[in-house]
Amino acid sequence: MKGGRLRVGVLGATGVVGQQFVARLAGHPWFELAALFASPRSAGRRYGEAVRWQAGGELPVAAARLPVRTITPESPPEDCDLLFSALDAASAEALEPACVAAGLAVATNASAHRLARGVPLLVPEVNAAHAALLDARSGRGLLVANPNCATVGLVAVLAPLAARFGVEAVQVTTLQAASGAGYPGVPALDLLGNVLPGIPGEEEKLEREPRRILGRLAGGEIAEAPIVVSAQTHRVPVIDGHLLALSVRLGERASPEAVARAIDEFGQPLAPLALPSAPRRLLRRDDAADFPQPRLHAGGEGGMTVAVGRVRRCPLLDVRLSALVHNTVRGAAGGAILNAELLVRTGRLGVRR
Amino acid sequence: MKGGRLRVGVLGATGVVGQQFVARLAGHPWFELAALFASPRSAGRRYGEAVRWQAGGELPVAAARLPVRTITPESPPEDCDLLFSALDAASAEALEPACVAAGLAVATNASAHRLARGVPLLVPEVNAAHAALLDARSGRGLLVANPNCATVGLVAVLAPLAARFGVEAVQVTTLQAASGAGYPGVPALDLLGNVLPGIPGEEEKLEREPRRILGRLAGGEIAEAPIVVSAQTHRVPVIDGHLLALSVRLGERASPEAVARAIDEFGQPLAPLALPSAPRRLLRRDDAADFPQPRLHAGGEGGMTVAVGRVRRCPLLDVRLSALVHNTVRGAAGGAILNAELLVRTGRLGVRR
Amino acid sequence: MKGGRLRVGVLGATGVVGQQFVARLAGHPWFELAALFASPRSAGRRYGEAVRWQAGGELPVAAARLPVRTITPESPPEDCDLLFSALDAASAEALEPACVAAGLAVATNASAHRLARGVPLLVPEVNAAHAALLDARSGRGLLVANPNCATVGLVAVLAPLAARFGVEAVQVTTLQAASGAGYPGVPALDLLGNVLPGIPGEEEKLEREPRRILGRLAGGEIAEAPIVVSAQTHRVPVIDGHLLALSVRLGERASPEAVARAIDEFGQPLAPLALPSAPRRLLRRDDAADFPQPRLHAGGEGGMTVAVGRVRRCPLLDVRLSALVHNTVRGAAGGAILNAELLVRTGRLGVRR
Amino acid sequence: MKGGRLRVGVLGATGVVGQQFVARLAGHPWFELAALFASPRSAGRRYGEAVRWQAGGELPVAAARLPVRTITPESPPEDCDLLFSALDAASAEALEPACVAAGLAVATNASAHRLARGVPLLVPEVNAAHAALLDARSGRGLLVANPNCATVGLVAVLAPLAARFGVEAVQVTTLQAASGAGYPGVPALDLLGNVLPGIPGEEEKLEREPRRILGRLAGGEIAEAPIVVSAQTHRVPVIDGHLLALSVRLGERASPEAVARAIDEFGQPLAPLALPSAPRRLLRRDDAADFPQPRLHAGGEGGMTVAVGRVRRCPLLDVRLSALVHNTVRGAAGGAILNAELLVRTGRLGVRR
């Protein structure tokens, strides 16, 4: 990295996704964790005291010592180059634009501005080209977003199909993990030996975001892909890992074998960029009859790979398959960090003076 | 009941479904539990000692005292009028026909003969007319089957739609309870905080059985309904209750409101028969956004009602909804008992001399 | 019941214990559910709309129609004879005495006044005589309390031991169900595939309350029993049913067989009173090696029986055993209702003019 | 390592503990995984095909390629220096002595020979000196055992107490993870929303093994420590991590603070030996009120550290505390590997010619 490591801050640092940012930024070769922001309730304490660490492994020592700070639209931090946002949508609404206006780069996991004009909604292996949306901006600040956690799994597996056969329509039913609702999130009484149908707001995101991500950049705008998505969502008693059962109507007919081959051959389009967080392969497919399973397979390549299985013919649409995405890693913090890495490598993001 | 209560036996009485038979037959007004059959491992002991009771409530005292007997194709019981079969498919293959040949009535939950010629595959509220298949038989013995547990939920909710609008195609994704795999069934390590995609053999049943159940009886045969079903199944960490997420293409377009009305108005077609196990309504619909949930809603009317929720437009097919069936009750033992009650009431089943 | 059924209200009616009160009062022969009270958030709506019903079975129709009301210390209800309180301790602090001062009977599950002078802390089969504490009161109002949910299981199984052998000390480790923390209560992320050691405030109650319950009434005061209790508590991923592993030092040595016999012979001391909610036996013992289990055995006699198993010698103290109590029934709502029934039957509680 | 890496084999390689051996031996600096043994059912296939990998992360590539072999008492492997045994007790009974007789070193997790004369039962940080039991043996073969998985947690936390204050008696109640029962192990229907009291055979081990481990080596024999242990065990719906609630009577009175200090100062007695698998500290103590929790804290230092919390006065014995041990790592495979490392470093185990 020319010019040294970027100083990064995390917004919403004590939450489930915030912790995942902290875990993954420890020892990052390009980014130096410089500031942690949370609600006034936590502010003033050391991060190690304010957080209820649940991100696996041990809380990184350097992060534990950082003071938790608050942030308001009126006081964007001056000592950061880049902010990773794990805010909820309501908080992100005003806070993220204020930080951008102050010249900061913001890589957000929040949904507030995902569909806003000029904001690339990125899964880098799928639509890195959309980063060019940023090139028309005035000023130094920028905002880049990753999609909804379940959407990431969906577009990841659709990408090779869209490229090779075209995708016209998708029926997707999700079985989503508890961590996707944050902490405290879902009460235990709702999820012990139970399933909750219908995650509020989730089906809309799953039906809309893929159209944008799989769309084409033309004339400084995204022309959405004409894909019809029908989503039915469920919360299941799983810690991490959103499982998706898909049925896809392709643009041109293809056998399950051809679809499996397209998935296997997708590889890692970002390989030439050597991004630190990029997995060797975006998609890992396995022929086992009960693959993929959230508890066993969500963590492939540190949670950055999407697991795919059960590719078979659909008697109604064309092909069916199952996909599994680690919701707090590839579907949130890991995805946002990869987005920022892409911007750094493509010269859109650097150290502020 | 003319001629007194029928003497009934249960095949596979120590298993999950077998226990449910025993629980529901205690105090049954028409049926008297007379014999319990299980594998040689249990034989010779009192049922109360041989069984690991998990069917809820307390093991009925009269059943606890019955000796567990074995049965072979060569030795159908002579002291029973009716057998309820909770056998696995392999055991049922030879045993059930042998019992029928010996003049016994068999109401089976096993899949072995569900699609056999002359065997009514019944959900009485949906296709009671198919019982007439039995009228062509020679001899006194008879075999009647209930469908796969998840299929019951599917056809229950399709029935009013098929009747009013026609049904052309269904995408169904299931989240199925652990009890559906019997005991010991699924290992805890596979299901704690996990989901297993792809239940062996289940998708085939879900795609085939509804065509027969919703078919028409004509000329002593069932003409299958031309419905395309695409099923994706999952085992989830739930005790009882299979949840189904459906998307349906109707024969004629209908609004979600019209579909909801059809469901609400379906009522209980069997009401005039006053069958002891029939619920007041086959379908219970609720508008709550997170209805139905297995732990809370599978047990409506003793588990005999199918819960329906989330009726809404589908951007791809026509209408989407969620359905929940108690798999060991309506989907198994309760369904089989209701089948037998139907046969009794329609004069097809009575006390053997 | 002379004078007709008592008009009863439930405080905290929308919570986990409040719902259990509502469920158990439907069809009660002596009590008529007349009023439901909850926080201002729910007030003004019908109970059926305000509640997220989780108490099993279906919400009783009559209760569903009742309006939810609020209550303050300044406005005790005038249309009730008896209040069942499912309040948290903080709310109960002022509210319950205000109701008593207004001449109401209050049977509370809250901990606020359990150890107060003049308040009987009752498990009727164990210490019904303590109800006489009420006889010295001035005025018509009265307050009776049931113990902490886990304490109920503890004193239930200690009662026959204390009576026959004396009890000097108890080591008790609990595995407590999620419903004991109310709703929303414990976050799913804390309890899926996990155990939480140390339930706040619980160990103190388990160590103190048994001394009072097993104490003697003398001179209008309770002389606490000199029993040393050491409690270690855990929250486990179970819906209902607190499991206790006990080791007991008896006053006089006794074999496990003698202890088991004492438990088996305890029976139902209240039998002559014919209280509607009293189970046939307080204690149900079983010799199975893995008895009792929360999911299978907490609900004996509608949840009013305490299950006891694994009685065996302790190499350190005298005898070890396991006990299981349904925490929201016998340990809360069912216990409070039984308390009120005892007061009615013993002439301490009746219809207000 | 003088003389190159030892060639090691794993007995019972496809089971839960066997997989953990395979995972931890990949890349081990001293040991080279050379052979995998399992039941005839798996034999002849590549390990990668025979195993249902559940040990976390990805199956090591080199192990996946190894053929699965069978072993009988008549055919101990000739191409191994050291065997790690994850056999069940029955299989270990004859097989392990046969391997020892053939000159092999066996580090076993099986219980069959744990209490046999001449077999060190080791937790190296606690009783490394017991390894000297091996010095009296004739022949090259040797057998070293690690204790029961829950026992490891118990003696780990007792070690500093025994050393500083003496330990006279212990009441211990366990909450043990599903993985401790192997695969398939406990049925999901037994553990979803449930707890099983009384793990067969486990209480005896917990009451006996600590006496030996904390005993003194004198005259070539272990003089057992006169500690009375009373154990009550439970299986809980947790994947990994046995939680223990202890109450301890010390030889000399000590405050909870003094006990906590003894735990904190225990450190890593093996530090001078620089064993590859030894954690920096055997015990990790934390003051948080709800520490330790299986899901969050069993994996400290790769699962080799025992987590300790809730140190407080006991009103009955002297001090209470909670301890958590990763049952398949420190309590099984990791412990056995550490045992072998100790033997290598102390010159008792080397490459066979």
C-alpha cells in the first residue's frame, strides 16, 4: 500500500456485525483499526468492557483497548480515512451521508442507501464494474454498499448462471440464521424448536437487490436486470449461515450438469487483483446429498465462500439448487471489507491527507 | 356403532407414529385398542416397559398393560378387525398385503402401497370419494393409506384452491420436524443449530402424491390431476410440525384476497358424517405476519387442523402462502384414524365375525 | 362455592406467566376471569389482539374479548375480588400493597413481598398451615405469595424428607428453562447450543425461600428452618421445566430406598380439601435412569406434579436425586391459583360485597 | 525432533474424536499422520470419502487421500511409531494391549485401561510426574491415557487448589455437550429443547479418575488422593464444551479471592518443555457474571484452555466455581496429543527403527 495503511473506524462496533468487522480488521494488511463507534450507552468505556464478544476466537487485544466513541452527523471523525458501517438502517440514514460529505469513504452494510443513485451495490466477484459509479462523484467522500446478507448468497450463485445462460426468474426460499437479526435480536422463546416465517423487510430486499447487482452499468446509471424474484423467508434456530433453496428459470435451457459446470468454473474473477479478503473461489460446490449445511459449511475460506449443492432439474422452472452464505461474514462485514479493498486496489480510495 | 367397537391393533406400536396411534386410540368411541405389535426386540414385554413414551401426556394405562406381540406375513392376527400400520415401508411391503389377504382392514401410514391400484390414498376432507376404489374389491380385507406427512399439508391447502380456481403448478419448500424421521432418527449433532437440506425420498412423494389425491375417480381408477409440483425439503430443529412455503399457479387468476376467502370458506366437508377425529375446520387461517409457527400452531384442534398464513401475491406464479401440518397427527396417526372412521361411517368397514 | 364465583383479574396478563393464568382460569369452577391488566402499551386493545399467545392450546375466546386495562397504585380495580399477579418485582413493589389496602385479595407470583412479615409464602401441600399468618391481619385485603419457580421444585421434594428424616443441608444445581425469564427474555443467540451459568438473583432465592417455607409457624411468625442451601443456577435451551440436581444431608441417615419410599408415600396432603387445581400427587417418582426430562415430564397432571428421579446415595452428603418442576405452571400461575383455592376453601377469601 | 517426525496412526479415525485427531495432526511439527484406521464398514475407501467431516474447518487434504485401514489384535500396524486411539472402550480392551505388545506407543482416549497398573492417566499440567510409571516397563511398547472428558475439566481446576490448600471433597454437576456421545450418538428428539439427566457410566469416572490423577507416585504405584467426589451428570443441547458447576471443600479454609488468585497464578507448568499443543495457560479465569459459556468460551487457545468463572463462597462446603472444558479437544484428542508430546520431550517415546 502506497502511503501506508488506511486508518479505519467501525460504526456500530459492539453489535454482531460490528464485532465481525473488528475481528477481521485485526491484522489486516491495508487497514489499521483506529476508531470504534457505538451508541452513547457504550461510549467512554474501553471496547473490551463495552462489548459482549461473540465473534468467535478472542477479542483482539488492540481493539479491546480502544475507547468507544460516539458519532453524530455533526461530528464526523477527522482521524479516519474509511468507515465501515454496521449501523441499522435508521441510524445510517443521516449519518452515512454526513460522513461522505466530510470527505470520508464509507463502506456500509446498512440498507439505507443501497439503492441510491451513485452508490455501487457490490459483490465484487459479481459486479466490480459497478464501482465506476463512483467516478462521477464530486468531492473526495464516497459511499459503497454491500447487499442484504441473503441477497449475497443469491447473486453469488446466480452470477455464473446469468453469465452463461441468462436468468429470467427465481423462486427462493430462505432459512436464515439468528445472527442475522443482531443482538439481542430474536427471543429464545421464538426460536427454540421453532421456525419464524416471514422476516420483516427481507423479502423485498431479496426481490429487488439482485436486479440491481446483476444489472448493467450504462451511461453512469445501473440498468436493472429484468429478473423476477419471488422470495419467501424464514428465521431458523441456527447461529450463522443463511441457507437458500432456489429454483431458476434460465434464459436458455441448460442441463443440471451444465449448470454445475458453470458454477465450478466460475472461480475467482478477482484473482488478478490479489485482494486480501478474497477467497480462492467464490463458490464451493459439493455433490453430497445433504450439502450444504449451515453449521458445517458456512465457514468455508473464513466464511467468504458461498457453498452450493443439490443442483438438479426443476420440473417447473429449469434448475434447482441450494446455496449457503455466512451472513455476518460474506453477507456483511467480510463483504464490506472486500468492497473497500476493491476500491483501494482500483485507485478509488486512499489515505486522506 | 352397530355391533360394538372394532378391535384394533397397531403395527409398529413403539415408534413415534405408533405411540401417537396409541395415544389417540385411548378412549376412542368406535375403536378398542386390542393388540400392539412391534419388533421382536420389544416382544414379550408389557407395552409400558417396552416403549420410551414421547407422545405427550401420560401413557394410557390400558395400553401400558398390553403385551407387545410380533407379527409376520404368515401370522396375521385373528383377534383384530382393523390394523393401524406405523411400519416403515420395507416392513409394510409384505406384511400389509398378508393381513389384507387374511380379511383384515389395514389403515396404513406406510408409503409402500400408497400408489397401488385399488388403494385409496385419502385425506378425507379432500378426496373422500376415492374410498369407492374399495368397492370393487373381492374379499373382506382392505387397505387404505394416508399420504406422506408433508403431502397432507400440501393437499389440504391446495384443495380449496383446486376446487375454486384450479391448480396448475406448485413450488413448495418444506421445513420439516425431527419427529418425521422417527426415533432414534436424526442424530442431535446433525440438527442442533443446523438444517439438513434434502430429506431422502421425500421430494418424490411430495411431487407425486398430490397428483393422485387431487385426481378424479373414473371407471374404478384414479385419473391423476395434471399438477406440476416442484419440492425442496429440509429437516429443521423442530420437534413436531412441518412448515411449507408454497407458490401456486392457479388455473384462473385470483387475488390473494379471493384465495384467502376460499381457504376460509372451505370449512369441514365431512361435518355431516360426524367423524370423531374430524376437526371443526380442516384449515385455520390467520393474518398475523409470522403465522404459522411449528411450536405454537401445529397442535390446533389436537393437531388435526392445518394452519395457513401469509397468503400474498407471487411475482412469479400467482399466489404464495405458508401451511403447517402436525406431521405425526394429521400427517400420520390422526389421518389414518380419520380414514378408518370414514370407512366405518360409509359402511365399508365393520366388525369381523 | 357459596355466594357465586369470585371475580378475578390478572396483573401482567400479556406475559408468559400472565398467559398461563389466563389459560388456567378459563373454565375454573370457582373463579371468573373478569379483568386483564397490562402495561399502557397494550391497554385499550382487546386481549386477543394485545397478546402474543404462547401458553399452548388456543387462546380462550372469552379472554380474547376482554379489554386490556391498566392499573396504578392510585386506581385499584373495584370490580374484582381477587387479583393474580404476574408482575415483575419492581412493579409489584407498590402496586400489590395498594390493592391489598383497597381490600382486594392478591395471590402473587412476584418476589417483591415474599419474605414480608404477614405474607404466607405457600406451596399448599408443604406448608398450608402458614396461611394462618393471614388471620392476624386487619382489614379485608390480603396478600399470599408462591415461591420462586425453582424453589417450588426444591421444597416439594424436600418436604417428605424433612418430615420423615429432617433436612440439614442441600446442594442444588439447576438447569432452568427459557420461559422462566419471560418474553422477550433471553436472546436466542445466548441460548441456541449454549448454556448460561448464573441466573441473576435466582441463587439467593433458592437459598433463602426454602428456609421460610419449611419453617414453623409459631406465635404469628415463621421461624425459619435451619437448612443450609447452596445453589448454582443455569439457563438451558429448554422451553418449559426447571430441572434440579440435588444432594441432601438428612437429619438422620436414611437409605436411598427409604428416601424413595418417603417420596412415594407423600401423596396429596390436600386431598380432603378437593381443591380444583391440586394434582392427585404432588410428587411423581420414576426409576428410569434418565428420568425426569423437561420436555417429556414437566407437564404431568397438567404441570402441577413435580417429577422426581435418580434417587441414589451421595458419597459426600446423604442422598442425591433429580427433581423437575413446570416453572410457569406449578412454579408460577398454577401455584398461585392453588394458593387462592386454599384460601377460599379455608374461609379466608370470598366474594367482596 | 531428533530422528525425524514420528509416524502416527489414528484408531477410530472417522468418529467425532478421531476427526479431531486428524484435524490437529495436520501440520503437527513432530508427528506425521501416516495411517487411519476405522471399522470394516469404512475400510478400503479414501478417508475423504469415508468420513462425514464435522471437526470444523476443512478436511486436511493429505488426510483425505489416505486409505482407511482396519486393524485387529492380530495385525498391529508395522508402519507406525505411535497410535492415537479414539476407540470405544469395548474395542480398546483387546486392541490397545496388542499394539503395545507389538512395541507400539499408544496414547488413548478410551476408558478401557485408564486405571490399569502401569498406565499413566495424564493431564500433563497436573501430573506429568506420573509419566514415570512407564519407566518400569519392559519392552518398547507403552500405553498412556487421558481421562474422561469431563474429568479433565474437573482436575484442571482442582490442581491449583489441591496444590495450595488441599482438596477434601467435591460436589460436581455437569452439563455436557452432545459431541461427547459421539456420532450418531444422542437422537435429536432426545436433545432438542430437552436435557437428559444421568449419562451412563460418566458419574463413576468423574468420582474415581480425579483420585488417581491427583494422587502421588510412590514406589512405582499411584497412591490415590483421598478426595470424595460426588458427581451428577446431564447431557444438554450444546455441540461442544462440558460445563461443570463445582463446590469444593478445601483442606484449609481460603477465601474466594485466594482461590481465584491460585487459579490465576497456576499458569503453564509445562512452559519449559515448549510442547507444541500446550496452551499458554491451562486455566483462563474471567469475572463476568455469566462466564463461562460453552458456545463462546470452550474454544480458548484452540480448545486447550479450561475456562473458569463464578468463583464464590459456598455456604455448605468452602468455595464454588464453574469450569468449562472443550470435550473433544482438551478432553480428548488434544489431551492425548499433549500426552504424547510430553512423552517425546521426556525421552520416553521416539521413532521405532
